[in-house]
Amino acid sequence: MDKKLILKALGRYPLGTFADLIYRNAILYPETEAFIWDSEKITFHRFNQKVNALVHGLRALGFQKGAIIGILSWNRIEYPEVFGAAMKGGFILAHFSPRLKPEELRHLIDDSQAAALFFAPEFQEGVEAVRRQSIKTQFFISFGRSAGGTIAYRDLLEGHPVEEPDAAVGKDDPLVIFYTSGTTGIPRGAVYSHSQKMQNTQVKALDLGLQFGDRHLVVLPMFHIGGDSHVWPFFLMGGCNVIMPRASFDPVETLKTISAEQITDLHIVPTQLISLLNLPDIEKYDLRPLKRIWYAASPMPVEVLKRGLSVFGPIFFQGYGQTESGPHTTVLTMAAHRAALASEEGMRVLESCGQPCIGVQIRIVDDAGNDLLPGRIGEIIVKSERIMSSYWRKPEDTQKAVKDGWLQTGDLGYYDERGFIYIADRKNDMIVTGGENVYPKEVEEVLYRHPAVAEAAVIGIPDAYWVERVHGVVVLKRDATATGEEIMEFCREQMAAYKVPKSVEFADTLPKSPQGKILKRELRKKF
């Protein structure tokens, strides 16, 4: 690049693409820190170089524009690098949850048709199980050492040029697949283009009021659309993402890092705020750098939020969305939180998930699609240019989910006279526990495999820590015996830990409708 023609150089990639953003930041902020993970620090210039080398490395393996690459890892420095390679190389990145069991994972990898899988070394054993059965995946690339036919990530980077790749990336090209469920039978991946993801990134940066130099502590997993969607607004503005070097949330380490790294922003789920507030000596930590706390993923109990406001001050934002919605759909701003503190009547707004974001239209409708008046509960439907393009390779499911441009969220809610939206329930009975989505049918399928179980129903019930916990109601077969712990252990052996019931109760019968359908609303009543 001729440094005398810096403005001309900025026009190398099409506007609206992340290739343009990565290159722009490398030119304008070359020595500014982009990512930090443990002791590793990477500037925007070095990030661009590593992304370029990775693109060239993948091309040497035969990858062309439109190829699918997958990633299986907890948060680490290589994670955004792999995404960056998809952004600049024209590849499509499929995210996979490390919480899944090998069989669950294999179904998703095969569904994605990923030709390469990048993975963290702690998943070597599980990946080996996938390798033996996977149909499409040709290359397995480890962030650790090469072993058993895998390629070492470091080896893939070394020996390849760091110059800009010759890639025809367009803003409407598909960029990423986020899976909505680990269900082995019908996995569904939400597909987004460069443009859709860029719009979500820009609007979130605007809503947060981000500035150059802001520093985000990354504690939510980047394989979730929620965690990922909070990383790139900071990158957009020339900010730094400080990645916590551990899989599980550690409230003490979080507070220490806020002070040590001068963190301005934190994105958490309600259970993590509860963990922070439960620390007996939280006041000893220097939290002055913290400017904003964004919470999302599941409803925040108002009493917990009030405690958070008293400890951290009125620096909270809330977002609502889904894997299919962008996800950025509504925002309850910092100003709205502050206004709510002014009066008891204003506190009511804290029960809402805010108002529609810029570029989003929301309606509350009845089963016939008719718009409802304020205060009436109906289904929340969403329209914007940044909802998913489609479900990956599932056109019929896409048509059911998006009708005339409106995403059918399956969430029930209502709105008030000022356009604040309140979540009432979930139409599809999905459970949100600790920020993770759990589909009861999947858990029920496992329960029914237990030799002593005759009938089973899974519901979400209130929990002081998890906000909502997975609860199983079981009817045993005649003369069969089993304890709740035995049944939970049976589930642990067959599915990701967050899906396992945290409590089990036994019943003689389950309430049913005249058609024989189990009435879960009756089971929830006592809770």
C-alpha cells in the first residue's frame, strides 16, 4: 500500500462488508489494540495480517468463495481471527456450541456442510468422534498442536503471505450461520449476509453511544449470536475487546479485570449479574472505568435489576432479540433506566424490554394476524432489513418463520401507550436458563429413554439464580423405581449440561386436554 494514497487505499473493498471494516481499521488505527486474550495482545494492523494469512492458507487447501468453515471453541484470540478470514475470504462461518455432546455436534456439522472445522485443543477427543462419522468435513484445524490427522492452526498461518487477498466479497454475500438449537432431529441455522450483520453492528454501536477507545470485556460466548453481536460494534468504532480467558463466568476475575484493563463496557445475562451482586465485598473493587452494562438473553427480574442499579449506578441497557432477528430488536436505554428511578410509577418500565430499535418495526398480533391495542397480549412479530436471510437449507421452515417480511418470534407480549414492549410468555414453551435456550421436547425425548419413565413433561420454573430452571415432571412405569438424581444423571450422560433438568418431581398422572395433549400450563400453576 502506498502510504501517500491512504484515502484511495481505503476504497479497496466494497462498502457494507466486514472486509472493508477490517482493512479500514488496519490503516487508520494500526497500533491500537483490537483484541486481548490473557497475555496476548493484537493490534488492528496485526489482526488484518493474521486474517490475510489465514485466507491464503485456506485457499492453499482449495477453499473458494462460498465455502463453509465451522468453529468449535470457547472464547479465545483465534476466534475473531477465524471469523475475520470468513469476512475477507468470502467464506461462510458456522458457529458450534462446545456444550453439545458429540452426537449433537455431528448433526449440526453435517447440516452445515462445513468443509473445515476449527477447534480448541480441549475438544480433541470429541472432534475425533465426529471425524469418524462426519460426511462432509475434510479438514480439522486445531488451535493447539497437530495430532491424529489434524492441522495445527499455527502451521496454517505460517508460510502464507500477509498481503491483501484478491477476493470479490459483496455486501449481500452470506457470511455467517448461527444455530438456534442443538436438537439432533431438526437443527436450524440462521443465515446472515455482510449487510445484515453490518447494519446490526452499526445500530448497536449507535444505541450504546460507543466511542474510539472504549473497552469491552467479553464474557459471553462468541458462538452465540448475542455474545458475537456485542464484539463487532467495538471493533467498528476502533475499540478493544478484552476476552476473558476461561469458559465459565468468574465474578471475581470479572471485577478484577474491569479495574486492571480499564473496562468501559460489560455484556451479561441476568444470572451473571446475580453472581456479581452476591459477592460480599463487591465494594472493594474499582468499578469507576465502567460506563455501560448491557443485559439480555433472558428476562431480568426487576428486584435483581434494582439491586444492580444501586450497586453499579444507572449505567444499564437492555436488549431483546432472537437468533433469527439480528438479534438487535429492542433497546431499553440508559436514559430509560434513569428515568425509571425517578418515581415508583416509572419503575414499571424496568419490566419492559424497551422500545423498537432504529430500523425495526414491531407489531403485537392475535392468531389471525390482527394488530392488538396496548395492554393486550399477542405474538410479537418483527420486521427489519437485518433479520436473518433464511434458515440454512430449510426453505419450508423459513417460510413459516418469516411471513410477508415479518419474523414470527413465537414470543407473547404486549406494549404500552409509549411503545415499550413487555414479554409475557413464550408461545413455543422454550426455556431460557442462564441465558441458554432449552427446548423441552429435546429433554423429554431423553427422559422417555429412561427404562423407568412412562410419561414426562419438561417446563421452566422460576429460579433465584438461573431466572428459569429446567424442571422435569415424571410418571414412572408400574412397579418401576427411580430417584430424581438417577434420572438427572441419566440425562447428563446424553446431553449438554445446561439442558439437564435441575430438579425432577414425580406424579401419578399428567394433566391432559381432551385430545390427550399434556397441559403444561397446569403444571406451571403451582410455581
